[in-house]
Amino acid sequence: MSSLSIGAWIDGLPPQMPQVQAWATKIAQAGVHCATIVLNAGVEPLHLPRWDAATLALATEALRDLGLEVWWSFWIVATDMAIEEQVAALEGLLLEATPDGIEFDAEGKYDDAGWGPNGEIMGQYMAEMLMQLTALPGRLAVTAIPPVAGIRPQDMALMEALAQVRPVEGRPQAYSQYQKNKAWTHHHLFRPGRTQTHSLEQWLPLIGDGVLSNVRCGLMAGFQKFPKPSPTGVDALRVSLDTVRDYDIHEVSYWSWKLFRDRRDITGFLKRMGSMGATPSV
């Protein structure tokens, strides 16, 4: 069986400088091979990073010294002003450190708060702005939701535009989950195995089309208590992961660090799966 690279989106507020090493060590000890740092830390406006350059550089170095692949993730907004602000912020961060890649989170329904319909034309502008950065890492990634109707036009336009700049890794958010107060998660599409099949059937053809270089499948670590007859808990995590591997995909990323960092059942599962000959995918 091919090795498995376990990734995680590292969300939440940045650690204080003296705590960076302990923060990085905890991530590594949880079985994570690829850490994607969510730069907005959940603070609005979401397209701006909340990590200062020095702390981010130290965190990137600490994770890399522990053998992890390190990415930075930006929430993108489909307006020219937001793109200009974001690229300017990225340029400043790259003066202090260079991650293995930059991820763009193409979520949101509305242009002024996320990657809304205007993204269909703004993807090219994003690519043009990025091409001006001399320190841009060699790899890019796009993460997006898997709508029932298929990949959104604005997400496809972004991936096609970024592919002109650097190889693009696709990261579909194949999140099987059940939340009692969120009716959309009650749909059968969001059951273990089904979400992954639906997402990968959309995204994998983009490799053959030359849009994507590879796919690292996004999976959900939390909200795994499904109604019967679906599996639940770690059994549900196993079904989702097995489905991904059936597609010969051996790179996954879990949402999110805050949801599983103190869950021994989940970290134990990830360490067992990742220890089967897994190595970072750099």
C-alpha cells in the first residue's frame, strides 16, 4: 500500500512567540505531515492575515524542522481591492519566510466577503498579481466546497488561471459530517464515503485536463456522530479515508486542528494511518 500523507488545516489564533516550538511539536506529535496555516485566524475581514511576519516565519521554520511540509492559506475575496490587499500582505510575509506552497480558499457566496460569482473574471487578475511576486513559492493550491451541481464556475476559473502561474494542487472539501442544527448536513450526500466519491469524481478529471497537478482530498475531523445506519466516530473517519484511497489518492488534509488537537481517539487514528510508511509529500 502506498504511503499516506496526513495534512491538517491549522486554524485559530497564532501562538505567542515563546510558545511556537511547543505549538509546532504538538502538531507533529498528532501525526500531521502537512500543516496548512490558516492565516486569517478566523478574524474578519477574512482575506487579511492575522499572523505577523516574524511569528509566521518562526512557526514555518519550527514545523519544517520537525519534518513537516508547510503551506499558508488565504481566504480570497472576489474584488480587485481585496486581491491587491492580499497580494501586498503576502509579499510582506514572503520577505521573512517561504512556505512550500500557498493555498487559496475559494469559499463564500458573495463577492465582497468571499469568492462569489465575480471570481469567474477575477481569477485572471489574481494570477496576474501573483506573477509580480519574485518570491512566490513553487506550488499553489485551491480548496473549495463540492456543490451538488458540480464545481462552481468561479472556482474553475481560479484554478485555470493559477495553473498559468504555478502547478496547482486541488483540495476539494469532501467533508462528511452531521450537525443537528445545520439542515444541509442531513442530506445523504454528506455521509461517509458519499461525500468523497462525489467530490473526487468532479476534481480528479482536472488532472488529465492539465488544470491540476494532483489532488489532496480535504476531510472533516469533527461532527462524525451520524444517524444510523451510517458509521460513526472513528469508524466514520475510516470509511471516508478508505474511499479516498480507493481512488489511489494518498494525500489528505483534515479540517481542522482545533477540532481534533485534544481528541486522543482522532489523533490516535491519524497516527496509525500515517505511520504505515507515510512520508511528507514534498
